[in-house]
Amino acid sequence: MPKLAEEYEDLRKTVEAFARDVVAPVIGDLYEREEFPYDIVRQMGAMGLFGLPIPEEHGGMGGDYFALCLALEELARVDSSVSITLEAAVSLGAMPIYRFGTAEQRAEWLPRLASGEALGAFGLTEPGGGSDVPGGMRTTAVLDGDEWVINGSKAFITNSGTDITGVVGVAAITGERENGKKEISTILVPSGTPGFTVSKKYSKVGWNCSDTRELSFTDCRVPAANLLGERGRGYAQFLQTLDEGRIAIAALSVGLAQGCVDESLRYVHERRAFGHPIGHYQAIQFKIADMEVRTHTARLAYHHAAELMLAGEPFKKQAAIAKLVSSNAAMDNARDATQIFGGYGFMNEYPVGRFYRDAKILEIGEGTSEVQRMLIARELGLSSL
């Protein structure tokens, strides 16, 4: 692991201990019952994890985005559901309000979001839209006097239907530009607003302790002051949010990949075959060596992207590289760890079973692997050929 500054290492160790001592003993049962981990989230809030990159004047810890990434990695070493709950709440929920919100919006929402008292969500993806966000967007918001009237639906929205969900940022078409393209803006919709309906939880392959739902809006009215940032800048805001979020998802992916290494190293000393611990055999040794190489390489990639981001330098390409490499590492390591565990790796009671189920979405969420390759090629100037 790259050497960290003292304050980062202290944070990493604190979250590592929390994941080991608080999350690990209970997450298996919660995962099997598909229950949202309210008590774990409450304790994470008390630790200040939801406020890591939020300035102190807004109720946060005054840290930075890299600190958040370190926390996400350590949580994901044990469970990705808990990690994605934190990632979505901060990266997609709180950070857009901090980056683009008015003083009034920040004062209303950031203290609650930074403390974990409330969770934020970001309503972008739509049914049938997928990676084609502008082309697939159908949700509209029409200004009627001093209110926005929202109609449409969103799909696969994390943290949108918990008992403590406070607000959802909704991307919607608010008009048409002179060139005929859609004008997209973001509007804050508090939970419980009339006309805002949250569907039942999805039945998912993985992330079973994470809350993911479809949202619908039928003549949903919110004040005009709920516009987040400038009108017509919603798509640009979303692109910046996702660039940052890809570093966070890369950190989560590295955590899952590292968890596969951790569990495999323990198991190969315990499991015996043909008279020896299975770690005695070169086939197993090489498999774990490859897992470690993937994890280390992916960690370096997201550290580099975060370093550029914090320095205020361009980081779009590096974020895409980190997300692509890390999600691939997570998927490959989960497959190899399951193979090492054999039949036990197919059992949900073992962490690697959860890792295997949780890994695939990392190649899809917040930009598919194909989208990352498109972004990297574009940054290399290949799209103009």
C-alpha cells in the first residue's frame, strides 16, 4: 500500500477497525435479509464519515475527497453495500449541493447530510436511458409561477427510499436550447413532496444492504428556489459529479479486490488438500499473486486520480482509467477468490460469496467499462479521427 500522510493513515486505521469490529459481525445476516443497515449508518454518521470532504462551516469534517476514498476502500474490504451507501450519500447527494448550491440550500441540507442524519440521492438514470443520459432523458420540469412542476421517472437510484432519505437531486429537461438540444437542469426534491413516489426496493443480485429504487414524479411541485446551480447547467454538473464519483467507485472497487485477497490468504492456510494447506501449491500461490498485483495497480491508479483532482489539475482521463482498472480488478479477484474457496465460495455465508455478487455492478454503475474506454479514447484525441 502506498505510504500515506499521518492524518490519512490514522483515518484509514480507524475505518479499518470499524469495518472489522462493527460491520463484519452483523453484515452477513443483514445481507441475507436484504435489510438496510440503519445502525451501522448511524455510527458512521457519529464518526463523521458522511462529512469527510465537507467544510466545517457546513457541518462537515473539513477533510477532502481522498479521505472519503480511503474510508470507502476500508469499508468495501468487508462489505460493498455499506460502502456504496456512503459513496452515494456523499459523492452524489451532498457534494453537488456543496459544489453548486446557494447559501440557503447549503445551510438547509449540508449539516444534516454531513452528520448522516439525512441521506441524499441523485436522480439521473431513467428507464431505457442507460449510458445515453441526454438522449434517454424524458423527465421534465416546467416553471409555473414560482414553482417547478416535475413529471417523469428515474431508475436505479441509490439511497432514495430509506427512512432517513432527505433529498433527491433530480435531473430534468427544463427547456430547449437554440440549437435544438435539450436544456437540462437539476432540481432538489425533498422526500415526502406530494407527487414524488418511491417504488419498492429492487430485487438485486448484489449490494443487498443498499437501498436502490425507481422514482416517479407526477405533477410534483417544488419551489423555484430549489433549482441547483444555474438553469441549463445540469448536464455539466452531472459530468463533473461523475468524474469525481468515478474515483470514489474506484476506491470502493479496490476495497472489494483487497477483501478478496484478505479472505483468500486466510483460507489457504486453513484448507488442506492432498496432505498440505492449499497455499502450498503453486497454482494457488500464482492466483493470489495475480490478485495482489491487480489490487496494488488499481490502488495506485485511484490515488493518482485523486491527487490530480485535489491539485486542481485535469483528471478526467485518470478517473476513467482508475474506474476501469479497479472495477476489472474487483471482478477478476472475486472470481479467483471464489475459485480458491471452491464450493464454499458459492455460499453466501462466506464473504467471498458476497464479493462475487457485488463485483459485477462495479463494471456498470457510474459509467460502464465501455464508457470509460470511450472517455479515455476521447482524452487521447482519438474521437476526432
